[in-house]
Amino acid sequence: MNSGLPSLIVPRIMLRAPKAFERGFAQIREELRVPTEFPPEVLAAAESATSPDLERLDARALGFIAVDPPGATDLDQAFFAERLGDGYRVFYAIADVGAFVSPGGPIDIEARNRGNTLYSPDLRTPLHPPVISEDRASLLPGADKPALLWTIDLDATGLPTNARLQRASVNVREAISYVEAQRRIDAGSDPTMLLLKEVGLLRQQQEIERGGISLNLPSQEVVDRDGSYGLEYDTSLPVEGWNAQISLLTGIVAGTTMNDAGVGILRTLPSTRKQDLATLRRQAKALGIEWPKGMDYAEAVRRIKPDTPYRTAFLVKAARSFRGAGYLAFDGEAPDNATHGAIASLYAHVTAPLRRLVDRFGNEILLSLYAGKRPPAWTLEALEDLPALMGQARSRDSALERAMIDYTEAMLLESRVGESFHGFVVDVKAKRERAVIQITDPAVVASVPKNGLALASEVAVRLDGVDPLARRVTFTVTSTTG
């Protein structure tokens, strides 16, 4: 999520045609083979799934708060913290999905086929049947719930000094939106949320010191608001960044623990290559963006806000300098070069088991490691397949997201053929001889022939054609500046 909105972008454009949109959304899901329902045997297994009578720590007295988007019912995490000397003790409750999923059973097999929860503007396609993901395993407030409880001690600077993971029983006090969380922090009215800010700020400083990278880059999304669909650019609140730091902290601790034990599965991303950094420096110079000679990449991009076409264009290029995200599974020896390049640390996905397949396996491995035991055989047997399964899931997720946006853009523009629009070049794809243009109103991204266009050039374009079913719009550049 970003922390600002480019001034050149109109934040919302909506069109009231929900049925027409939803037919197109359904066609895209059919094309990409997105599951529309669970097989009967999976639903039957989910209905009969109950949490086994496992030994659990009673943590119901802790005042957990879940912070999620409004209306969310698949609640993976809940936060609580307290002061510990001059440091902190962070409690992070994670949904205990493994308590409801039998290894090798129908729910497990279906989850492996799906890989993750998929999101369409009009529909969520869950990883697990709703009776599990939105009820029994979800950390819904006001009820006793099985959970995986991370307890992470931090020193006064936010560095972890001790950690453990164990099964627990929790009772989440309440679930609130990011807007409400930010309101309470600003008002100083909620001690738990104030500690979230305090710890989040320390972890953001730790991110800076270890060379981690956070880009202030807006993301385009299709939204459903009161029976209409349209395009928006997200406008994040500070609390979203602080909340994300708790998840990152947990993933860093989890990845380090797995690496030290020589068994597990890490989320990896290669660091930006030297030649890419050299290219970015040249682009920064061409765009008039200050990047002092002695300043490293992480610090340079962290300082840039997307408040001009030039800075937005540069951040788009910076984001694409990271390539090759994946998963690395291992058993018996710690891997080399397993650091996540953007996080600048070892890292594992463990905080979203309701929505992401790999997290369930990682958590089960970690439960055993913290108990001083060898991980269960079924988790180790899955390690070989998980990287490929997650790669396939991510590819489908990306294709679905892009198709939904392309279709919505075409629908929004269908009645405007022949009109002129104003925009800026935000990317140049030299090998394909194409340039990517950000239209300012509506908030549409389009591709046009490069024809000498330079990064951050201001352009006027004419809309020549629209084909919503093919998810294609055709623009011609009529004038350019810069």
C-alpha cells in the first residue's frame, strides 16, 4: 500500500452498470479457470471439521484487536502488545487453519490446487470453504478461537530478542477498520493501537537501518461501491504501514528460525542488479530527481513521493527493478542467498494461512521447531511441491487482477471513442517498442507505440477504439511535451 496519492491522478471514476460488469467478470473467471464452487466432498469435509483437543495456552485474557478492511470475515491476524521493561512484548494471533485441515484430505488437496484466495471486484474465491475461512478458523471477535500465538519480545529499538510460537485459545476483543484504527491513534484513545504505532515506527526505522525498501507507489484497483464499479488508486493510512510491520516482523522471525534450523520454506526476492541500479540512476538524472552519489538505492526511493509525473514515473521503474520473487524450500542445510531483497532479511510467509497455502505448512514446521521436535513428515513431503504450487497460484492471481482492470477500463471508455485525453508516460518498454501512459481522468493505464516517447513526457492521446470483451483500448498520441 502507498502513503500518498499522485496529484496528477483523479482518485475515482465510477460507472453504474453492475450487471454488464459482472457478466464480464464472470467471463474472465471462466477464461482463467477460477473455481466457482467447492467439490461436494470438500464441503462435506469442511462441515464436519472441528478443532481437535490439542494442548493450548489460554490467552483469552489478552485484548487482541483485528485490523482489517471493512466487512472482512476471513480474519487471519489479531494484535496485542504490552511494555516489557524498556522494550515490548508483541502478541500476534494467527488463525489456526491446520487444526481444521487433515493432511492429504479433501480440503488439503483442494487448497493445493487453488494456492491462494482470489479476489474479483464482485466475488471472493476463497482458498478454503467459507465454514472454515469465514467462521470456525477465522479470528472473529467475541468468541473463543483456536489460534497460533506468536510471542515476540523486542528491545527498546524494536529488535527481536526472543520469540516463540505455540497453539493457544484466544478471544479477539474487536475487529476494526484501518480508518477506525487511525482515528483511535490520532485521538490517543486506545492503548493497544498506540502501541501498534509505537512498535510500527520502530520497525520502520529498523527497516531503514537494514536497507529494506518501501515504495510510495499507488496501485490501481477495481472497486465496488453501492452497486457501481470503477477504478481507484488506493490511499493508504499510516496505520496500514505500522500494521504491515507486525506481519513483516513475524515473517522475519519465522524465516530466521527456519534458516537456523535448516528446514522450512522462505519467501525470496533477488536484490536489484548493479546494471539495473545504474540504469535507475541515469533515469533519475534525466527526470531531474536528486540522488546523491553516496546515497544507496533504498534511501533514495524511500524519500521519493509520487507527487509529480516525473517522480511517479521513476517509482514505477524502481518497482520493476526487482524481479524473480519465489519460494525456496529446504531440509537439511540452510540455503545460500536466501535473503528477500526488498525486505533485506530472511523472510517467510506465515501470517495469512486462511488466504495463502504455504503459510499453513510453514506454521506447522515452526510449531515443531519451537517445541524442539522434528517437523511432521507430511510438511516435509510437501516442501518439494510448494514453490511450484505457489508460483502457479501467483501467476493466476496476477492474470486475474490485470484482466479485471483491463476490462473495467474498456467499459469505462466504451462511450468515449474519439475523445482526447491527457496523460504522462510512466514506463518505456524498449524491447517491445511500447510506452505505458497514465491517463489522468479517468484513472486508466494504456499502452501506445513508443515512437520516440520519453519517460515522464506529457502527452495528449485520442481514443480510437474500445473492445470490452477483448479487454482492449486503442489510443493514438496526438501531441507530446518533454
